[in-house]
Amino acid sequence: MKSSAFLSVLATCTSGAVISARDTAVDVLPSTYSWDVINWQAGLSHGNPNAPQTGWYVFNVSSPETTVDGSTVPAFSAQCRGFAENFPVESPFADCTLSAGEAGSSVLARVYPTGDNTQCHMAVSYLTSGSDGIRNLTGYTTKDWARERAPYNFTITDIEIK
């Protein structure tokens, strides 16, 4: 399936409220299921968190295969990069480059706006097919914007499925 079709499905599935307020009915996956983020970097233009105009991010994300509610969620690996703008800083979903995963699946990332511009609030979505249709797994993380910090690794455990 083409990424543009997934973006349409994602827009329908997430409707903005899931990304910003996260108060709609979704299942939260157990913390034993996690995504590995490798070489995370995210920065603001001019490094000024008080008056950002643009931001950027680049990282790799992956996960092993797992079972959710009796059905398999395939493993995946992707490189994500994109840009954000405005105040507060935000971006639309951007396609990540899938390097491993089920044919037809897609990984997307976005910076979502909050009043806290001292940190990057990121949502990463993994869209894949299941016996019950298209699944949207979305993981959330909040990390400091890069200043003079080298790329680093961490784990996302705050993952919802819709």
C-alpha cells in the first residue's frame, strides 16, 4: 500500500485529538512491548528554546515482532527525519524510510505542539495490516532538544494501538 494511502488512513484514525490530547478510546500496550530509538537527534533553529521558528529531527526506530490480542504485530525498522515550525513547534506526519518490515506497512513521525518548547514532543506511528484491518500503533516520547549533545539511544514504551 502506498504511503499516501496510509497518510489518509492515519489522518482518519488519529484525528489530531489522539496525538495532542490522547483521550480517545485506545488500547495501551504493555510496557514489555517497546520500540528502540537509535541515534536520536532533534534541534531548534539557533538553539533558542524561548523563540523557536523551526526544528528538525532524525533517528532510527525499530521493534521486534510481538503478539497483541492474539494477532502478530510484525517487526520493523525505519529511519525518520523531518522538520517542524511555528510556535509552538509542530509538524505534519512525515514518511520514514522503512528498511525492514512487512510489505505494505509504513512508519511516520511528527512533532506535536505543546506549551513546552524546551522539549521535543514526538509521535511515531507504525501502520500495518492485521486480520482485523489496518492497525495504527503510535508511540510517544518527550526528549530535550539537542544543544551540544551527541546522538543518543532510548526506548519508547508509551505505545497505543488503535
